[in-house]
Amino acid sequence: MGERILVVEDEAGLREALAYNLNREGFTVEAVEDGTSAIGSAQRKMPDLVVLDLMLPGIDGFEVCRRLRKQSNVPILMLTARAEEIDRVVGLEVGADDYLTKPFSMRELLARVKALLRRVRMIREETRAEGEAEARVLEFGELAIDESRREVLLKGQVVPLRPREFDLLDFFAHHCRQVLSRELLLQSVWGWDYVGGSRTVDVHIRWLREKLEVDPSHPSRLVTVRGGGYRFEG
């Protein structure tokens, strides 16, 4: 059986088309039409990826995304019929990993799905390989980054980070006190096949600041360099 994908789409024709094409690619698909069913299915089936429509009856896609993100780090590809930047930004802020604006080609959707799943597989393989190797911990005062366990500690307490947040922080740690542009961060952390904008970097930086800074509004670890990008001070 292939990787499990949960499709959440209230438009019957599109829901059936998504399920059909994903099945053809070898995925195991469950398709539901509303947010309540999506949350229940995710809890029971634990999918490897969720394709989530924004405009749903009852519980909308934003709220579904929030609730799913509280339960797991499952990759979420959000679909929206609106092209406003605010929709994309809010989608990222509530935990979506990528977004796609309708109308879209099925070929593009499949490419996005495969890219997200490929990223998850790479993280798992890296985690397994690092677990077999000697533990390596990068230390910056009260902040410690355990690369073998993919764990971050601040003042001895574990800081819960999403996989992409850890990857971003780890990349900064290996380039301490260097100014890194948003474009470089996107290419190095998200990969060349990621098609989202640089706003993605800003959102993840804000999440890291909220978890690592004493005063996120006046950061001292992850600082903004006007016109340049960001710099990690350690």
C-alpha cells in the first residue's frame, strides 16, 4: 500500500478527481467533504499528507489546519479559490506547509504532493542515520541543538519545533553570524523544488523567535538585517 493521503474538498467533482489521480499514482486515498469528517479521519487513520480545501462548510480549512497541527506534524497542502496574499500568509501561520490556488493543473498538485512527501522521507532517513552516528550537539550559551536527536534545548528544557523549524535553525547554527538572504534560506532549507514565496521564511523566523527569544519583538538571537535577510547570533 502507498502512502496515505487525506483529501478534504466539499466540491464533489474535484474531490473525486483528486482521489482518482492520487490513486493512480499509487497513494492510498480517503476523501471527505467537510472539516468535522477531516478531523475524525486524521485521528483514526493518521495520514502521511493532507490535501485541505480552505472553503469548507462548517469548520473551515484554517480551523481544520489549526486542529491538525496540534495533533501532529503531518504535511498539509492547502487549496484556496482566492489569490489574496492574506489567505496564503494565514494558511502558513496556522501550520500549512504549502498552498495551491484554484484553478490548478492536476500535474502541479501531484508535483507538490510528491515534493512534500519526499521532504518527509528525507527527514526520516536523516534522523535514522544521525541516530546511528555519534551524537553531535551545537551549543550557544543556554541554547543547545542536538542534531542526532533533532532536539533543541533552551536552559535545559526541550523546545518543541516542527521539522522545518529545526532544519532552519540548524542551518543558521552552521552559519552563525553570517547574513543569510531569504532566497538562500529557501533554496537551502526548503529545496529547489519549493515554489512558495520568501514570506514562508519570515513566518518560520517569527515562530522560532516566539520559542527562543526572551522578547520576540526585540530579538537578540535571530536578528533582521535590513536589506540583507537574517543573522543568527547564537
